[in-house]
Amino acid sequence: MLNIGVLVSGGGSNLQAIIDKIESGYIKNVSIVTVVSSKPDAYALERAKKHGIKGICISRKTFNNIDEYDEALISHFKAHEVDLVVMAGFLSILGERFTKAYEGRVINIHPALIPSFCGKGFYGIIPHQKVIESGVKVTGATVHFVELEADAGPIILQKAVYVQDDDTPEILQKRVMEQAEWEILPEAIRLFAENRLVIEGRRVKII
Ligand code: GAR
């Protein structure tokens, strides 16, 4: 059994997609042992509760510095014997201690095709606004291993989504979630759980 801990900050639709694929049996031998929110009022915590999953808020604001925040997260995940940390719409920044302690065992979903529309400041609705402003015809989502630098780790899966002429950022965000994020994030977890991801430098081989 692979124990996963899920980091969230908002609505939790990606968390829901993972829960649904575990409950349907598409993802086997995986258990969500804890959901950690950066915000106390995140709807993601309600979703966890509805499915009998323990949730907690650990907010960066309540710590003096990033090292203390990292240590709190590390001890929480250690106490829950977490094997894989999944950032599913997590909008706080993780520090060096955390990324080192869980190297190769943290994955993130980003709502654009990395290395475009990513990095510092590109989160939530913002990548979709920038995509529309830029005039690109294709965007999508990326699941990648997490390194200290934002959105920079080895890429596991990507899926493209077309931008339509009359898209607003909100309409595009919804399409990217439905057509890409909710598919590739659970899929990456399934591949990890089946030991099918091999990191070779910047590349992730799926075996
Ligand atoms: C998702 O679009 C996710 O890709 C994005 O926040 C949204 C959360 O939605 N994450 C980032 O921007 C991280 N850089 P959700 O709470 O409904 O899953």
C-alpha cells in the first residue's frame, strides 16, 4: 500500500479526482492518509471529510520562517507514514528542507505546459490569463516531480488543451481541469504506485 499525503489550498477538485479514481478502483493499493491545507477555509478539507479522510490546516503564516514550516510538514507526513506527497492545487511555497527530505517523492500539478506559463507568480487563474493575453492556441497541464525552484522538476505527464477564441480565463481554467488536470494527476499517482516512473536526469521514463 502506498500512503499519500495531499497538499491543497482551495476548491480541491484535483483532490476529488484522486479520491474518485481510488474509490472506483482505477488506482489500486493507494491510500490518502492525510490532507493538509494551507488555508483553514479551503473547500478541499470538506471534500476530504465527506470521504472519511483526515484533514488539517498547517498555515505558513503561523511559523516564523520557512524552515520551521518545512519541519512542521515533515513531522506531520512522517507521523502519517507518507510515501508520496501530492501537491493538488497547493499555493504555498515549500522550502529547501522539505524538498530535500522528500526528494523524488513530491509531485505537483501545474495548469499549463511547462516550461511555458510557469514559475514564480504563475498559479491558480494567472497562467490562464497570461495564456489568453499571449495568443497561444494550445495550453494544457503538467505533472512533475518537485524541486526547490518553482515548476522546474522532471516532467512526468503533460496533456494539451486547445484555447478557443472566446475563452475567458475562467472558462479556459475549467477546460484545462476537465480535459487535462483531473486525468493526468491521478494517472501519475497510479504510475508512481506501480513503480513505473524512473527519473533519468531531466527525463522521467515510464516503464
Ligand atoms: C488547479 O488548476 C491547479 O493546477 C492550480 O490551482 C488549481 C487548484 O484547483 N495549481 C497551481 O497553480 C500551482 N502552481 P483545485 O483546488 O480545484 O484542485
